[in-house]
Amino acid sequence: MTLPRRFTSLLILLGCFALAVAVCTRAEAARATTTQGSEKAAAEPTPQLIDLSGYQQMVAGYQGKALMVTFWATWCEPCRDEYPMIVDLAKKYAPQGLVVVGISVDEKSDMNLVRQFLDQTHPGFPNYVEKPGIDVDAFYQGVNPDWRGTMPHTVFYGRDGHIARYLIGASPKAAFENAIELILLKSATENARVSTSVAGQ
């Protein structure tokens, strides 16, 4: 049975249309995947190197805010276990004004391991890597006079830029939450005091 020429042409036209739709759909999916990959890469940039002077400048730059700085390393198992919890806490308390910064004490030669770890955990907050060749004891003492290099180590700063609390070694989630709520409350109280003082002038 021979189909009418007009009907055959219609079938060919429909087939071409279906093929074009399929090609466009696949191209759009590829573009979406590429965009998501680019966004992910942009969200987890290569960590910058930091020394004590850079650390002090970084902390000073966040003065006026509640700041939590966590020191970690890929070779430190408690750090690897604790880090995802810190990522969750950062997301939970960000709306209340908490700022979180991570600092890896890995060797520069382990930078690929650091990048892989950050790609896996997606912290969403800035991370640095300890600068090679620095005096690590002086760095630790400059960060916190009570710190001797035990990892992990997390420091909590109030709005005034001074250490309000710190945790050395693996710590439970409740200890983090107590410290975070302390610096948030302290920051809120200091903000209220400043506002009252300005209003009274």
C-alpha cells in the first residue's frame, strides 16, 4: 500500500521536528550541567595561603561580627569527622549573623587533597591553608596562647575581635552550639550597647 505523497511529507516533517526537539533538550541539559559545575567550582575556590600576619588581618576584617575559625587538616581524622558538622552549623547560624572561616594546616604538597576534601564537603565559607615555611609554634601561639598544635582547634571571637571561647581537640556538637550562641548573644548585647550610646549622644 502506497501512502499519499502529502502524508509521507507530513511524516518526514514530524520526524525532523521530533529530532530537533531531542537535540535541543540534550543541549539544554548539557548547558545546565556545565552551569552547575561552574557554580560549584566558583563556590569552592582554591584556598589562599595564610600566615600569622594574614590571619590577624583576616580576624580584624570581621570585627563587629560573631566569628568562628576552625583549624583542620585532611590527615586529622577527628577533623574530617567534625568538619561536616561545622558546615551544618555554619548554615544553621548564618541567618543570625555567624561568620565561619576554615584554615587547613596541611602541607602545600597536599593541596590536591585539600581541594578534594572541600569539593566533597561544600562548606560554603572561605578556607585558607597555612603558609609553608612559617614558624608553626609562633603561628599557634599567635592564634591562641593556650594552643600547642592539637587538632582540631576552633576559636570563637566576639564582636570586639577578641577570643570569647575556644575548643581544642574533638568536641561534641553541644559545645559548638554553646560557644556559637555565646558569641552571638555577646555580639547582640554589644550592638545594643553601641546603639544606645549613639542614640544618647
